[in-house]
Amino acid sequence: MNDYDVLVIGAGPAGLSAARRLAQSGFLVSVLEEHEQVGNPVNCSGILGLEAFERFDLPATLTRHTLSEIEFISPRGERWSFACERPLARVVLRSELDSYLGERAEAAGAEIRLRQRATSVRRTENGVRVTVSSDGVELSCRALVVATGAGMPLLKKLGFDEIPDTLLGVQTEIDFAAERVEVHLGREWAPEGFAWVVPLGDGRAKVGLLCDRDGPATLRRFLSRPDFAERIQGPHGPIRCSVLPLGFLPRSYEDRIVVVGEAAGHIKATTCGGIYYGMLTGEIAGDVLDSCLVKDRLDSASLSAYEARWRELLEEEIASGLKLRKSVKLVGDWGVERLIAIARANGVESLIREKADFDWHRDLIREVFGHRTIGRLLLRPSAGSFGADNSLREYSPV
């Protein structure tokens, strides 16, 4: 007889959402978390769309800052701000969010085992056996949810294919003068997309960036930029670095096992935000496992319904974001500078206001590629360059 109906490896938003969903149906569920606390340590900007608050009935008390304006700073320092009358998103502390999600999972009946790192997993005829590092105890379950985040070796040991590509997200918390979210563009400072400043209130902010290597050194270089350093009002906290997936697992299920959240590549490819998508796929996994556990059919054919459902919801969203990310990377800093100039001069705010959604980017991305000026720029990445004096050579999209 198995110890549990379901074991969940990882007490992040995805794993906790799956655990809560299954516990609500009366299944015996345990969550294995390797750290001493749920949500600590964690590396995340903590920006969460309003839809997530509504969809998962999250309390407004988790909010540290309301995001209603974003300022984009081009590689040469040109600025363009986009503001909305209504809030775009909320900023939370992941430690507080994850702790709240853990409390809800426990209230539903799930167990959370701290300082329990899964060191090995093996399938048996009647279930899955997981060895934990604390004392070498082996736990058994009928089904396993893997919610470890990206870059963990467990999936490879289980025979899953790798996610196509990864980035590094590196971030710190600091005393910093910031009134709005800032997005800093340019390969010199953020080699794989952008750097960010996220206000937390009380003179504190999260500052981070995307890169492909040397995360802490790259962030320190950004913090030392003269125009940035003069706004810093005290020493920064610990620098945390984590792996972020680009693309998703070719297959996110096997006999008795499903993979959720960032471990499966469920993030927005544009911003690399993964909280909401992780919670959604965790809940989908819970729905499918509920039905399969009741029928006692946990083979891969039965669990394939999980992948079918998350792909229907997220596949085109993620693919659209990857297409935009690739195009922006190809046009380089020149193209980014041009895009900011177009936004400032011609105005694309009406397009953004009509199509933008903090969590769902596909429709806006389609409109961007179909835009007469912006679309041609993105689809002709070699059309312009910086001059030797770093001046912008003119480009006519006509």
C-alpha cells in the first residue's frame, strides 16, 4: 500500500496549486520542499496580473505596490512611459504569496514536509517511490507531480527530454528611488532582453535582469552604471540567480508522473514571468489526476489529457512570445532604439490599450507583427545599424 495518493516535489505556486486541488477532493497529498520555509529563498520580481488575483481568489493584502505605469528606457537612454487609468498588475513578495498558498493547501488537507529534498525517484508496478535526503526515508505514492522549477536534474534522471533553451534571471533587493516599474533595454546591460526595477514601497525596490551567463557579475555591472548608481540609497541584499526556461518540454507526462510550472516551461516567453501560468497548470494537473486516481488509470495514455489541456491554453501564447523575443534579439539595440522612437513619435498606445493583457500576449503580438511600421522593422532585422559615433542611422520602413 502506498503512503500517499500523490506526492508533489516543490512547494512553489504550481506545486501548491496542484496539492490544494487534489486535497480538496479528499486525496492524501504531501508536498516535499527542500528549504526550511515555503517561499524562502526565492528569486522572482513578484509581478502578478489582476486576473490571477480574481481567478485564484487571492487577498489584496498581498499587494506591496500597484502597477499602473511602466517606463521603458532605450539603450541610449530615451524614455517612453505607458500608463493606464486602471491597474495593470500588482507586486507581491513571493515569500508572502507562497506562504499564503501553502496555508491554503494545508487547510484543504495537504501535508507540507520541509527540509525534504527528493534525491531519487523510481517507478514500481503499483506506484512511485521517492527517496528524501533528510534521513534517506523512501516515500511511496500512486502519482507524482514534479514542480521543481527549471534547471533541476531530476527530470533528466526520469528520462524526460530537455527544455529547448534557458536563460538566467538574476535579482537583488535594494534601497532605491523608484516610483514606477522601469524596463531598461540594451544588450550592454541586459544581454538577453531587459533589466527591471520593481518598486516595493518604503523606498525599496527589486532590481534584476536577464542574461545567459555570469549573472551576479552582470547585475553588479548594471548597478554600477553612473546614472543608476546615483539613485541607490544603500547596499543591496543578496544577489539571487535562477534558471528560466525558454520553450517547453516536448512531453510533460509519463506513467504516473506529470510536470508542472517552470519545470515544464510554463512561463511567458516575453517577460519570463511564471507565477500565474504555473498556478494554472498546477490546477489542470490536479483536475486530470483527480479523474485518473478515481478510475485508477495512471498510465501515460490517461495522463496525456493533462498535456492536451495545458497546450490548448498556453502553447500558442508561449510560441508567440518566443517569436517576438527572437525578432527583437535579431534587430538588436538599433531596432530597439527605433521601436522606442516609433512609440514616442507615432504613438502606439491605442493599439496597446486595445490589445494588451498582462497575462495573455498573443493578440497584441499578432497586431505588432501586422503593424505597417513595426512589423516591417521586426521582420527586416538587418535594415539598420548604429553609426560609428553611436548615432542612429535613419531607416525608412516604406
